[in-house]
Amino acid sequence: MLCRSKAKGEEARDEIKKETGNENVHLHVVDISNPDDIESFAITMKKQKEHDDKNVMPSVLVNNAGCMVNEPEFTPEVLEKNFATNTVGTYLLTELMLPLMTRPTRIVSVSSGYEHSAYTVLRQFHGFRFP
């Protein structure tokens, strides 16, 4: 399980463990808007897989990260925050995890409908000077 906030992630993990009785729920703190965080996580997972072939890799990836920042905000890579989280981060995580996942593999991407506001988001940058 990946979460940007350690505290919220721990709360969600504990609730999942309690509701399911499954103690095999792991938390990794990763900011999906940050490609370096995603790559670091994927490298960690790859090392785990290479080190211990009994270590079970996930067979399901649920992309559920999302944000809706109304004011222009940019990542250190100068990506618009909504785009970095909702599009680039999801794509990069999926691409890096796919070779590590066990078969059969299932990938689910959840959307809030943010993509329907893309035109509005693009319009707000008309004439905007990027940092």
C-alpha cells in the first residue's frame, strides 16, 4: 500500500488489517507526484524480489491516487501538480511495477472525474508564466 501521508497510511493499513484479518498489509510512503519517490519504491521492490524469491510480489495494482489542486502548483520537476499525480505518477508506477508483479496481473485505475475538467485546467494556464 502506497500513501503520501504516513499517518493516514498507517490508519488505513490498520483498518484494513482489522477488517480483513490479514496481517500481510505493508505501507510504503510515496508521493505519486514525485517521479524520484516512485522510482525509489520500484527499486526497493525489485531488490526485495531479487533477494528473496519467496517474497510474494503483488498481482493487483490499484491506482487510486489523485489530487485536485485549484491554484497553479508545480512539482520540483516543473510538472503541474494535478497532472503529475493523476497522470504521470500513475503511468510511471504502473510501468515500473508491471515487470515485478506476479501473474495473472490485474491493474485497476480509479478516476474521480477530474479528467473532465482538463480543459478548465489548461485554460487557467493560458498566459501563465511557469516557474
